[in-house]
Amino acid sequence: MKSQVCALIASVALAGLLGATDAYGQSTPKVAAATPAPKNAAPITDPKRFAENTGLFRGSSVVGSAVKDVGGKDAGKIQDLLLDHRGHVSYAVVSFGGFLGIGDKLFAVPWEAVVLDASSRTVYIDVKKENLEKSPSFASDKWPDANDRDWAQGVKKAWSDATITAAVKTKLAGTSPATLLKVNVDTTNGIVQLNGSVDTDQTRQRATELARQVDGVRRVVNNLKVQG
């Protein structure tokens, strides 16, 4: 009996260290128990303060947001969001209007290609004319079948450079949205160019290291200048 009890305790302890498994047998990370809120804590009524305190943002604040290219130029607007069966955002539906000579069409942009600055309700996407020419577009009254694998692959391929740019900018920015545009990131066929200025040569070298960590990056061209 003792040996059975010991074995049970050991298995529970091991599960606690490795994390539980879900219905698909995938390991899920161990999450520390949240500190319970004080019983008399007042609810947060201001949406902006709620976002600042939780690190979350409301979907309603994203739909309708202005879209800018990585150079800060107006490019379009978020019209809708497409979620998967688990509720995760898969695509931002964007109207680019007359940007780069594109007509009034809608584009599904992979969410991984989006850099969100919730504080200013602005979305940044590394959008080029080549992206829009290669990406499947659709009319507002005729949406595509999102379950079509060929369609999904076409969208993913068309926005692969933009996805790399977003991942690199996120790594460089860390946790401070204010630094998102301090380094200009441009990706073409997997080759990332970094332009702008940084404070030290160590920071310049670190930028190259971070960019190389992103999947799909073939080469990094570091044109960053060190400010004296």
C-alpha cells in the first residue's frame, strides 16, 4: 500500500513539473495560480485602463483601425477579423482602397503579419504592391472559403515577407510599443534589411542576432547607424 501511495505522489509531482496534457496528448505549460482579486476591488470601467492593466485589447478596438505601412503611410483599414474554431484570430480582413493603385477589394492578411499598436488604434503591415498582386482578393459580397487549403497557402505565401517583418519588429520592440518604429525593417524574399539608428554598437549587433532568430529569414543586412 505504501509503495502505491508513493508512486501516486511521485506521478502527481512529475505532472506538476512537466505540465498537464490536453485531449490531443499535447503538453501544456504549467501556469502559476493567479492571485485572487480583493473581494472589494472596484471594477475597471475605463476600457483604456482595462487594457493597460491586463495587456489585452478589445476586438472592437481593432475593427475599424487605420492600417499603415512600415514607413507610416496610410494604407487602408481593418474591416473584420477571421477567427478559427478555437477563437484565435487567423486573419485581418483589410481594405486597401486606392493604395498602390489597388482597387476597392478586400484582402485576408495573416494575423502573424500584423503589428498592433492598440494605444493608438493603428495597425502596421509591411505591405508592398507585390504582396497585393500575389495575394487572393475578394469582393465584400463574395467571401472566399477559408477552409480551402489552396487559398490559405496562397495567402500565406503572398504575405510571407510581411510575416517576417512583423516578427522581427516585435522582437526588436520587446515589450514597449513606443519603440516599434525606431528601427525600419524591410523584407524581400526572406532577406531582412535593418535601417535607422541605435544607441550602441552592442545594440546594433543584437538587432542582427534577433532578426536571425525569426523563421524564414535567409539573410540580414544591417544598415543601422550608431548615434554618437
